[in-house]
Amino acid sequence: MAHHRPETLTGAPLGRESAYPEHYDAGLLYPIERAANRAPLGIEEGALPFDGEDEWHAFELSWLNARGKPIVAVARFRLPASSPRLIESKSWKLYLNSFNQSRFASTDEVTQLLERDLAEAAGAAVGVEVFGVDDPALTPRSLPGECIDDLDIEIADYTPSAAHLTVGEEIVEETLHSHLLKSNCPVTGQPDWGSVMIRYRGPKLDREGLLRYLVGYRQHQDFHEHCVEHIFTDLMARARPERLLVLARYVRRGGLDISPWRATPGERPPEPLRLARQ
């Protein structure tokens, strides 16, 4: 299958051969306007129907201290969903690799540079935490709620269809999750594996239909962030819950994992949360 590069990615490094940088370079970051991908979902900038963040973990962060000795760390970034731009993942990886052979006086100096550069690229403040590689804060956990993956259903449709989402009359408050989420990079076609959690209060979702819907992303090509926004908007339109949280934890690729969440105002995900596959 041929993969066509979206216009917003014309100058991006994704899907191209790239030289890895030897020295710190903030210019490697490639921002992408969110508006173009949100428009087909009926989402207008300045009137977002959700709160949310894109949480990233970087497992390949290293730099040299003042004496030239390598420091290795793991970073957690929180990019607000309200930012006008997201940052293309390969450019983020190249940017982080540009720290490898550069000297910095302290972890605080690195953290401040990350905060400054990422905020400038995204158009909003980005939260940055830097951890030692054995920090207990990075210990994997499990998704809360009930897993729906053992439902014995037949599936023949691998493109997302909101028609699968149906509800009953009973009002419930529950948390469901699935590890069967898979989508594909919109440029390279590479698979993106993940888990998704849905917490809501409202008419009870038909679980078989929900699982069919989530598996429907299996051949869908889009960024992680937009897949989560797609799921959120479909659930709000079809199920009309009073409260809703959609959280995806994608498996790392190239030393980065991305975990977007979108929610009705006031809803918040469990924190911190990292899965074994990440």
C-alpha cells in the first residue's frame, strides 16, 4: 500500500533517512498544527470539547556533565491538548539525541532547556520531569477497571465505525480497558500498538460493540493523539455520557512512548501510570 505524506508533514523527518545530531540543536523539533486533523472530527480550536494531555516518556535521554562523563535519565513530558501544535515524534527523538555529546552543568540546566524548547515548539507550557533510570516512579502498573479482551466475538471490520457503539437504558459508572488497540503511522504505515482505558458515567455501553469499535482502528492510519480524540468524540456522540475519560498507553517506539488522554471537564486520569509494554 502506498503511503502519502500529509501536507503538514512535508518537511518532517518522519519516514526519511536522517543523520543523527552530535550536538544540542533545538531547531530539530518539528511542530504540527493540531487544527487540520481536528477539523474532520468537528473540533474547533478555542472551543475544545475536552481537557487532556499528551504524556510522553523518553527512555533514551543522555548528556555529558561538566567533566565529560555521560549521564543517563528518563524524562516524562506533559503536553497540553489545548496547545495549538503537537510535535512530530521522530523530530523529538532527533532533538533528544542532540543532547548526547553536549556538556551541561546540571540536570536542572537540561530540564530548563527542555521546558523552553518544547514550549516554544508546542505554543504552550510543557511539563518536564527527569528521573534516574531506577526511580520507583517509573515502575509499571496495570490499567484499572475491567478488561474486555476475553469477549468471544467475531470481527470482520478493521476500520473505525461508530455504528458499533450502542448503549442500554441502565445508567452506570464503570471503567473498562482493552489491550487490543492498534493503529498505524500515517506516513510510514508502521504499526503502533497500545492499550486504551475508558472511564464513564452514563448509559451502559454494549461491551461487544465497544470492543469491535476499538479493534476497528487496526488498519486506521493516524497519530496517537488524533486516535484518542476520535474515540472520545465518537463515544460522546453515540453514548452521550455525563462524564468520560479516554486514555491510551502506546508501546514505545524509537525510545519514546506516547500516552494521550482526553476527558470531559473535571475528569483526570490515574497518575502516574505506565504499563509493562511501555
